[in-house]
Amino acid sequence: MASDLILDNQADDHPSLPERAVGVRPADNPSGTEARPPAMRSTVRPLGRCRSTLVRIALRDTQDLGGLLSARERTEALDQWQSRLTALIVAGRGTVLRHAERYCLARFSGNDLEQGNHAVRAIRTALLAMCLPDELAAVLALRFDHRAGGPMLCAAAVQSCQGDAPDGEPTSAALAAVAYDLAQVERQIDEANWLIAIDPDSLRVTGERFVTGRAMSFSRAHDAGVRTLIEVTGFEVSPASTAAEVDQASRVQAALGSGAQRARVRKQARQARAEAVLPGALHGTPGDLPIPDIEGYGPLTPLGKGGMSRVFVGRHQASGELRVLKTVPLAGDDDLLQRFLQEYALIAQVRHPNVALIYEQGFAEDCAYIAMEHLAGGSLHDRIGRGLSVEEVLGLMIQITLGLTTIHDRGIIHRDLKPENLMFRADGLLVLADFGIARQSSTHLTATQQGLVYGTPYYMSPEQATGRAVDARSDLYSLGVIFHELVTGNRPFDASRAEAVAYQQVHARPPSLPARAGWLQSMHDRLLAKDPAARYGSAAEVLADLRIWLAASRTATTLPLLSVGAG
């Protein structure tokens, strides 16, 4: 094929897919996989005014680079990959929208008469990118004396966008929606051991320029729609093709063949690892999901679980740091997935010493994950009951309130503040963690509007316990419960049933602090007021009082606990 393929301006008007793009010729399908049935041709619909095509090109198994390379060398190797891929995209008259460690998102656009068909240029770039892993492996072998391992695996997903804006260009929202769809497609083709996939509508725009293979359908995670994908297996060559075009097609075909072999080996290794995981590895509970394979991280170790979420710890290959990865399944509860993705969106914007660091959010084969800092010092729950001095109690409260002030200033409400979600770094600093049910005060989740209750009954405010709207003052009530527990070693309200605890939160008067801590009673009562209007107006107000009390505590004696049981 010529390197500057140009379609005439009628390419977008073809009424249906060309015959060779619908069926699979025996020569194109040596594995014997069943070809697409003719009935699937009816899924092709006119695209209308299509002015852009997006490509997501992923580099898999990047964790293999970390074995014998230093962090600096690994970064250098990945930079080589990104540089070569960027050059390839620019040569195809594309624009890089985003470069991440594992993938690159690029856009090919423009008037077909002036710049050539954008869909053709996009698929051509994706096919040529399949040659990069072998080329890069040869370069890295010389650069790092064969310590970088063998070739990695490259895959690509391609989809065109309709022009919704007045000038015919897709809007930002349309581009974002396609980018999200491409991330899902990448996971599907990874599971199917495909290397390049495109949807039928986008393939039609190219005008029979490529060889296609298998087809599959899958249900999309974010709606009820069914998505059809077609495998792209190479360049189309004909008797009229030049020697250079035939050579290029042969090189790409060889790269696709070696890539497909690596994909099969990768899947077998992944299955072997999954089978090696004993059932119930997490807290001895049978039926738990196997440990996921998340690229960019070393082998994961289970830490725990909560509801449908699973928590693991693994070493980030690029930085060498231990990180905690919280995962939820993609299939199942849509509301759970929505809240999980919202957790990342909310907290990724926050940088404060008393708020846990969130590094990234991504998708593995069948789960979404959030990577956050590994907090090695344990939780506040573990410290309660050991005997704390007045200064220690107030110091801990100040650290919690500093974190609350930060998130509240950004309109974020935690909604599940409790000792288990307050973690210590190795240097002893206390941080807010686990924002799984947090929300932004300007947003309204459907579940909240319907009166569903989220949170832990022992620490939830009266308004939260009754399913009413909450604001930052709800977190201050939870802070009051923690304050009571720090001082006394016991929660203010306790019962064997969650409903009974919730009833007490709404109706019962909290017990008084012991006499020796009576000078803290006014702050205690104001935090635990049943009426939000009677509480502190903000975490900043609490912080101001805490600092006054801390200064006054310099002359106080050790604050004894009334009970060693923290509940």
C-alpha cells in the first residue's frame, strides 16, 4: 500500500461494508475460527458526518521491564516506546491526545479531500505500531545488554466519531465518550487475544482497504448497548501493489503473527497464575475473585475486602514503591462502579499531608482499580484503647480536622469517617483514607436521592442514618464519635443490631465524658449535636478550638481510659 492512502470523497457514502470486509476468507483465518455470519452485516449503519477517528494503542506487560532494569532505565525504555509511537502518529498526520505509561490516545481528523481519509490513516498507524515491540526490543537489547527482556505486546482499538459541532467536528463530550469506549474495547480484545479491533461503522469509512478477521459482540459496562467489534489482520495487497507496499504488508503480517503468539503465551501464564491462587485467599472466604493482573505492578498480595471491593498491595514497577490497589468488578453493580470511579475523580484533585495520595485509576481485565499510597503504620482503630494522653488525643484530632478542612474546602464530604479509615504513614502522620462513598456537595447520586443509606452505623450522623441530605457537618458528627472513642476507649452508641445503633444516633443522648476530661465536654457536645445547625459550622472552626484546647492541655496530666475495649 502507498504510505499516503487517499480515498475519494465518496468513500463515506458506501451503502454497506464491502464483501471482503464482512466475511473471513480461509487464507485470513488459519486458526479455523468461525467466520462472522452474514446476518451480522445488518449491524452496519451510516455514520453521517464523520470527521475524526480515535486510536488507543496499548503496550502490555510493561511490568516485565522492571525485572533487571533500574527505575531510571525502565523510564528510559518507556520513553523510547513513546517517542517512536509519537513519531509514527505524527507521520500519519495524527495528534497525540494523551500519553500514559500503558497506552497512547491519538486522534486522526480532517477533511477527506485535503488530508486523506482519517479512518484509513488511523488503522494504518495502528498496523504499523504492531512492528514497534520487535524494533524496540532490538534497540533495548543493545542499550541494556539484554536485561530488558523480550518484546512486549502491543494492541490497538479504533473508532470514528460523528461530527456533532456546527463545523462538523466532534464535540469534546463526543471525543471523551469514544475514548471511554476504546478503553472497554481494549479489555475485550485483550481477553480474546486480538491485536487490533474496529467497529463495523468505522471500518466502512475506510472503503475496503484492509484485511479483516473474526468478529465478536459484548455488552458495554456503562449502558445496556451491545457492541460489535471486527478484527483487523493486515493490509490489503493486490497485483497492482508496489514492491514497497508488499514488503510493508509482509513486515506487518510477521509482527502480527509474533504478537499473536506472545498474546497466547501471556494468556496461558495468566491462567496459570489464577489457578495457583487458593480459594478464599482473602480472609479465608471461599469464592473470592482471583488476584488480578494489573500492568505496571508486580505480583499482588491480598490485603482484605469490603463488599464487592478487594484490596491488594503490589510494587509499582516504575517507582519501586509499594502501593495499595483497590478493585471492583466491572460486571455487576453499576452504582458500585459509579461510586468507585467517583472516588478517584474526587480525591485525585487533593494534595495534602493529611489526605491519602491517590496515584491513578485504570482498568484490568475484569475490574477497575484505584492505586493509592501504601500506609504502613496501621489504622487509628489499632491505637484506641492503649492509653492516650490529652496532647495525643488533641494532636490526633487536629490531624483529622486538617484533612477534613482540606476536602471540605473542595466540596468533598467523606461520609464514612471512622478509625478504620484513618491510617498512619510510616512516619506517624495520620491521614484520611478510603473515600469509597464520598461525594461532592454539588453532585447528587441517584442512590442518595432515593434515600438509601451509606456509611457505618456506629459513626454516621442522625441525618445520614435516616437517609436525609448531608453536608460537611455530617462528617463533623462522625468526628465527634471518634473524639468520644479516643477519650473513653468506647463508642458513644453500641448495640448488636445496626438498626438499634442508628436509632440511638437519632434519638439517644450521648454519654458524658469522664470527670477528668470534663473540660472538653462543650466541644464534645457541640460535635455530637443531633441538629446539624447546632454543630460547628465548619471543620476550620473545630480546628481553631482544638488548637486552643491543645495549648491549654500543656498543664494537664495523662488522660486515663475508662475501658480498654475499643469495640
